[in-house]
Amino acid sequence: MDAVFDICYLSSEGNSVEPDDIPKTKENVWILGKKYSAVQDLDRIRRDISSIIWCTYRKGFVPIGDEGLTSDKGWGCMLRCGQMVLGVALVRIHLCDDWVWTPDTRDPTYLKIIQRFEERKQAPYSIHQVALMGASEGKEVGQWFGPNTIAQVLKKLVVFDKWSSLAIHVALDNTVVREDILQQCIVNNDRGDSSSAPDVGIVSDWMPLLLIIPLRLGLSEINPIYLNGLKICFQCPQSIGVIGGKPNQALYLIGCVEDEVIYLDPHTTQRSGLIEVRKYCI
């Protein structure tokens, strides 16, 4: 695509900044499966984008790995994009598709989601957990991940987080195997009397699925033959975006307007911090 819009709502110090405007065009704006008017819905576009969990480089967190890294600046952009994709999935599962964030938000479920991405070893999807799990994919701490690596890492981490109630399937070789998905997502729960017949009382539950399809759409830039297909992906109601980019330049693509893509950029370094949930417990 010819141009990109960096739609970010916080500066490195946490202050509000004015986002780049969506071009004033009669063409529809598509963001994560929702259609907007570039002229009439600008405030709603900004509101919905600001409701996406924006993960960026951080500094000053508990050291990771043998080298004791306290910042992921320069190597963690793909890891942060993976966190953003997972954050959108969890919001949709545990809140709703149309959930909106405001500066006054104290929703305990939302805070529970945010906690899962805190910069601490105990958080299920912290930079620590993601970076260390990368070792199982042949990546050392501090080494840049590719899109397939972050997909495989998230797939492994989500298994240990029962609260998230999410299954991740990574479709390899451009192929989605229905049987593999059913095997992951159908969970049998024994809610019956143990003295009854074997199949009585067995209830099948469907676990929500995050389907990740790794694709190469070009070498140094996107091949034009894929543009229409990429636009269709942004229009799909089930879409939660695209992780794209090249080494050290990963971006989270969330939508498009005409032939221009809208993305969230993780390449801003913010201070690490934790959520004081005690103030908001119910």
C-alpha cells in the first residue's frame, strides 16, 4: 500500500496527542470489520481506535534473560504486535465487540485483561513470558521475532491461561484444517452423574478460536495482487487485523481507507508500570 496512517493516542510520556486525520473521502473506512464514514464518523473512529489496547516498547521493567534486559526497545516490536492482537481477542471474548474504553474506565474485567500484559514474570502474556517462550522457537531473549514465531509463542502461552478461555490455531502452509480446529475448540465437560451411562452428562463446550494464518505477501513491499484480498480481510466482522512489517519494523494493521492502511505503531518507548487493582476491586 502506498501510504500508512500512524493512529496513536499516547506520547512516550503518556500525554494525549492529536492523531493523524483519516483522509476526508467518500470511500468507506474499515477498521477490524466495522465500516465508518470518513466524514461523518471521525469521532467514532478515534474512539474505537483508542479502545484498542496499544502495546509499545517499555523501559525499566524487571530484567529478562541472562543479559538482564530491562527494555525491549529495538527488538520487541513484533512481540508487542502479538500482544495487541491477543488483547483485541480477549476484549471481544470477555467484554463485547462494541466495548468502548474511556479515561475513566474501571471495569474489573478490562483491568483483568490489562493485567495479563503487565511487565512482570507472573503475567501470562508479559514481555517476559513471550520472550522466554521464544526460546522454544529458537529465539534468544533480545532477538527479533518474525510473525510466525510470535504466533507459535502465543499459541503455547494461551494454554496455561485458563481464564482467557481461548484457543489459538496457527494454519501452516496456507491451509486451514477443519479437524484440527475442532480438536482444539471442542471441550468435553463431565457434568453428569458418574454412575450413569458413559455418554450421559457429557456436555461439549466450544472454546473461542483465534485463527492465525501466516502469509508472505511480498518481499520488500506488498505485492499489488494481494491488495484486494487484504482489504476484504479488514471488512470481515471476525477480523482482528494483520501483523505486518519487516525486521525491526513490525506494525499492527487494523484497517484501511481506499489503498491506505491504518495501523498501530509499537515503536514508542514508555515507562513500565503496574495496575493498582486494589482500588477497583468489587
